[in-house]
Amino acid sequence: MRENGGMTLQIGPHTVDPPVVLAPMAGITNAPFRSLCREFAGGRGLFVSEMITSRALVERNDKTMRLIHFDDSEKPRSIQLYGVDPETVGRAVRMIADEDLADHVDLNFGCPVPKVTRRGGGSALPYKRPLLRAILRAAVGNAGGLPVTMKMRKGIDDEHLTYLDAGRIAVEEGVTAIALHGRTAAQHYGGTADWSAIARLKEAVPEIPVLGNGDIWSADDAVRMMRETGCDGVVVGRGCLGRPWLFADLVGALAADGTGGPPARPTLREVADVMLRHARLLGEWLGDESRGVIDFRKHVAWYTKGFSVGATLRNRLAVTASLAELSDLLGELDLDQPWPAGADGPRGRTSAKNRVALPDGWLADPWDASAVSCEAESATSGG
């Protein structure tokens, strides 16, 4: 609903203002990164965990149980769940509800990576309409009142689009909201997201909120997506890589109370401070400073994109193993550099795939789900 020119989003009993959701990203949206994004947002918005596999959760895998740990300030607590077996997904959702592990469950039908799709999961699964319905029914039926949402793509490829059928099935099975990434699995993260598909889905399922995802690199992009598609909110993934302050911009642009200001344009010194804090939080979360800094390495190129760093120093930053070493190397930079003109735009994976890895015979019959069994459930979570 619109208030004072802004927007709010209702996910079951939870009001999300602004209507902004952090997309689950394997190896990225762990508790430290969620903390950073949430701090810049002033605690506003919805911040989803890394993808959790239903089998790993039911079996109480150690890594998985760490990934579902939430800071006391995280409200609502949001878990994204992946699974291909309705019974296992139902057991996982029941466990979340009975043990008060989260306040919201999001189901992953959008992941395009081969290790997921070749099992029939992620963006491959909605092609099997009866299987999708069975999983949604099991999840909603075991949620004990927790809101269940889903994230999906347009389909497997342009010849096998599924999003409109999947949207209607979701409404019929009691899903609270749907997020659509405007790409097929075959596109992976290449090309341009098709925002017109988001508009078509919104027209097809007016009963529940539809969130748009894909190519949101700035708050202006989010505003434009909502204006052009009529969607009820946005899901931000790669746009916040190395840019957790994007959530401050999104609050300013989309909050119902109209508290907006100019976009964040930090100097390199301010960026370096955030980098050190991010690495420190990872070390505290993992219980080992060195492991935290090593895990942080993949973020270096995203944080420093557009700044004058130099290839040699950039490479040295990417192999640091202690906070002291990271701090010393950052100190060698020209930290007074202002925000560069080339700092916005695509980050992270941008490639397309030639084909989607699928189980044998997957495309033969969209109404036959016999190729999937509980053995296809992954035993580990995250990236």
C-alpha cells in the first residue's frame, strides 16, 4: 500500500517497510553480511539467510545449524529453504515452526547453478507442475501459521517458461508472496533481466504481492522497476555486493515515511572502514580471524570496483590472511579518493549458460515428477 508516496509490503503478519528484500546468496548473505546491510538500512527491510537445504536441516547438519543462527536484532528472521522432495520439505518447515527457528520461510525455485538443477531443484523444478504443487502444499501445511513465500525465475529457457503457471499454483496453495527474477535458468546472470515478465506475473496473480528481482544496481533502478512493472517490492542480490550501503539508499527512496536523501557516495576511506568491519564480523562469526579474512577475500573486488587501486595491490588484497595485513594494505591506498563515476553497475556473475543441467528426461513431460526422489535432496547448505 502507498503511504506518503512510499510503499510498504505485507508478508503475512510482517510489515516490510521499505518493500526491500535482500536476496539469499550462497556464501554471501551470512549473518555478518546481513548485519552490515541491516545497519545501513536502520533495521528496515527483510534480510534472508543463505539457501538452506531441507535435508540438511532435518538432519541437523552442523554447518546448516550455524547458517540459521540469527542475531537478536534480526526481526523478522527469514530462512530460504531448498528441496525437491515434498515430505522432506514439509518436515523441514515443521521443524522451523515447532522450534521457533524463524519467522518466515522462503522457498527457492530460482537457483540456476548446475549442482542444483541437475537434481531437479531450483529453477528446474517449476517445470514439473505437480511436484511444485506438492512441495508448496507440504510447506504451507506444515508452517503452523508462518508465512511461506517463493522465489523463482521465468523458466528453464525461452521454450520452457513456467512462471505464470507457477504463480497460479502458488496462489492456490496459500503462498503469501512471490519474487520473480526476470531471467531464465539458461540466461544464468547474463543479458538483461526481463522486467516485463514481472509486470505480467503481477497481472496474473493480483491476490498476493509480487516482488521483482534482476538488474537493480541502484535505488533509482528499484524505483523504476516498481513504477514500470507495478510490483509490490524488490529483491536485491548482486547489486549490494560490495555495496551494503545500497540499503540506506533504498530506504531513502522507498520508505513510506519519505525519509530519503541523496545516494550514498562514500570515499575510499569510508569504503575501507566497511571492508575491515565486514572482515572482522566474519572472523567473529567463524570463531577464527584468519578464516574470516580468507572468507572476505571474494568481496575485495566488489568493494574496490571503480577506485584506483592498481593490479598489484589489488592482488595482494585478495590474498590477505589477517586483519592487520588487510588494514596495512588498505592503508597503502589513496584513501581520499571520492566515489568514482564507474563504481555503479553490474558486479558478480554476469555470464549466460549454453544449456541447463537437468535430470535425464526432465523435459519429456511437465506432469511427470517420478524422476525425483528423496535421494535428490542435498545433504549440505550454503556455498
